[in-house]
Amino acid sequence: MPIENNLVSAITTSRKSSGDGSLVIYNLTKGLDFSKPKMVAEALAKVFFENDAVNWFKVKGDHIEFEPKYKVRILLAEEHNKLLSETVDDFLADLKKNEINEKFIHQIKDISTNEEKLQSAVGLAAIGSFFNKPFQRKDDKIEIEDQLFTEMLGVLEVRTPDDTDLIDWENLPI
């Protein structure tokens, strides 16, 4: 779609890196039409994941390691109010459902079907909670996706220019 291509292009162009490389900012406060929040969210998730998030994960065999080298801040203007909130919610859902799942589908499937691999993927702190309740294969897969997603949220900010956090932490797609 030309509209989606225009969105991807505009979002890609908005990406700037700090001089020391410790922060990447997507300044989306001007030049984007937020009247179709789902479309903006999908384009943003795609651009962010392909340009930044994918570099934070290293696949070593059946193990996925999270090794970010910088933070990302996405700036959105307050003037879009309700559309802005919907866009952020859709962005986070698309990021988890489409980008993470599609990129690491084989590793997630392999890890979720083998208890030993599952232990190595989730780390010692979470092992107790994993094995203190029964899981079906789908639940294991979702747990791994949730872990990858929440690790990523540690180095991702979605804010307004006046530094208001736009992530609804109580309603994350996990």
C-alpha cells in the first residue's frame, strides 16, 4: 500500500541516533497522520523492530539472549490524545504479536517444547514459577514471548516531548 509505504518511510526518516550511540529517538511529533492509529502502529512496530529491536536479541542455538547496546525513545505529540493512546496500545500489541513472534518463531517453538531448553531460556529467577504450575505447549510459547517482550520494554520508552510516559503499564499485551 502506498499509504503504508509513506508511513514506513516517514517513521524511518524520523529515526536519529545520539552522538554517543546510547539513545535512538523516533520523533513522530510532526508529519504523521494519526487518523488511522492501527496503520501507524503497524508501521512503527515494523520499522522499530527491523531497525533496532532485532539487534538487541542474539540467537545462539536454541537460546535467545537479550543484549541491548542502546535505548530507544519514541516521541509522540499530545495533540492526538485518544488516537495517541490507541496507537501506543496497538504498537505494543503488534510488536509482541507480529514482530517478536515472527522473527523468533522457530526458537520460541523449540524452547517451549523442551523443558530443559525452557529452563535455559527463562533464567533461574523465573524457573520456580514456571514449574510450580502445569502448562500446555501454547502457554509455554506465550510465556517466552512475554519474557522477550518485557525485556525489550526495559530499554524502550514511548513519551511526549514534555516527558510524559505513554505506555499503559497496567494494560500491557502480556
